[in-house]
Amino acid sequence: MSKKSPLNNFFRAIFVTLTIGFVGCGNQAARTTFTQTTTQVDENLPQVVATTSVLCDLTRQVAGNTVNLTCLIPPAANPKFYKPKPEDRKAIEQANLILYTGYNFEPNLIKLIKATKNPAPKIAVGQLAVPKPQKLQTASKTVTDPHLWHNAKSAIKMVEVINSNLRKLESSDAEAYTSNTKKITNELTQLDSWIKSRIASIPAKQRKLVTTYDGLGYYAKAYGIPLAGGLQSISTNEKLTAARVKNLATNIKRARVPTVFAKVEINPNLIESVATEAEVKVSNRNLYSEGLGEAGSDGDTYQKMMIANTRTIVEGLGGTYLMFQAKATR
């Protein structure tokens, strides 16, 4: 699509010092901006929009420094409740490629994307990657679970979808995209096996996940750690009666786990009262459920997020944590 001039190469060189994040598997970082930032490094490059932090990071890893990548939802923000800003609309209208998860994960942005008159491809990456999704039980109904990236094999399929659409957008860089995709696939395949081995190190009787998070169903199924009842029914602002605390504690005791995991949004005093009654600990480390962590955190890339979650679960439930280190392909 675009021709690489000496001036472009100059911009490529200086951008390394300006980029927001770095690729988890060692590729060069893409030119990434959030909609809060209007700086463009090279306007001759394709404009790519990714809605979520997970999609943004995976796209960055595949694209390298060949596109201007704009990420709409900041890390640690909940896509389900994210309200688009005027600059989001502008980015969508000017994009050459728009990537979103789908399955109603980022509902307000999906409405904006579908309403735009921009003829650029609009790709529901999650839906294409996993056409047969799992279901998620909410307080009132059963819905499609959009948190599919918590299975590393699903993330590989997402990377393949991203690669395919970047190749169509910028065919001159197709070889680089395919090479990056192979590297990422190799790393995530190893990561998938590593997670299985670490979860398997948890004593069988304790290999259950009791949590207030509703986005870990894919992780639980993929890695052999069933979601046990006890905390999923707690709402963010719920005020627990003594009877309710006792009932929740009884359910947790049935699971026979040493540690439970709670969202930061849940009242800590509320969780502690249930944990005390159930005679279990509340993990002092949070799990990443809706996306990546903020820059500089232990979950600021896809790979680091999966490693951090696994460490938190394994150490909390009495397993053996060993550092993950991917072997490079030849």
C-alpha cells in the first residue's frame, strides 16, 4: 500500500524512543498511540485501530513498525462499560483497518464502528478466531463469553486473523507479518504447555478456582482448573447479611481451597468477612480479566498477563511456580 522512503526510515529509527510499549516476543514496537494522544509519527503509513488492550498488543506484535496503531480502550479499563470519546470516533473514521473483539465485548465501540461510513474493513477478530464460543452465566441470563484470549490457543487464532488482515492492508510487508506470526505462535504454543504444567502442579484437591471474576471460563477449561462456586454471585456493591456470608462461606468450604481471588472493585471488607468465615485467604495479587495491565505492570503485554495470572493462581493454591522462558525458533 505505502512506499517506504528514506524519510520513513528516519521516522522508524526515532520512534523507538517514543513508543508506548514493546513487543513481548522481541519484535520491533509498532507506532502506537491512544486516542488521548494525537501525535502521528508517519502519516504515510496505514492507520490501524484496535479497540482493546489485548487486541492492541497482539496487533503491535504482528505489525512491528509498519503501521500507525491507535488503541481506543486504555489498559485496565473495562471494555463493557467504556464510553467512546470524540477522538475515538475520529480515529475510527480515518482508519484503514479497524479491529475489535466482537461478541459484544466492547458494546459502545461496536455500535460506533458499525455506524461509521468509513468503508475500511471492520474485523471482529474474536468472532473469526473462535466461531464456537463458550457461554457465561450472569446474574440474570446466559450470554456468550467474549474473554476467549485467556486460552493461549485462542490467542494464536486471533494473531492469525490479525496477520491475514494486515497482509491484505499492506501486502509489501506480508513476509514480515508472517514471520512475526510464526514467532508469536511458537511462543504462545510454549506458553500454553507451560501453563498446563504449572496448573497441574497444584495439589489435585486444591485445583479449583474460587473467584469473583467472570472472565476466566476459557482459562479454567483450557488448563484443567474448574471454576468452583462461592464468589461469582457477589455483586460489586452488595451489602451482605450474616446469613448470606454464612451461605457463601459454606460454598467455599466445599471447594477446599486455601485461597480465593477477588476483583479490586469488590469491597475488601465484604470479601474478608466471607473469607474469615470460610477460613481461607484472599489473594493479595489481582488477576487480569478484562484486559492487560497498565504500562510497567507485570501484565502489560499479552504474554506477561498470562504468566502473571498463572503465577497468582499457582502460588495461591499451593502449586509450584517456575519462570517461563520461551525457546526461539530456528
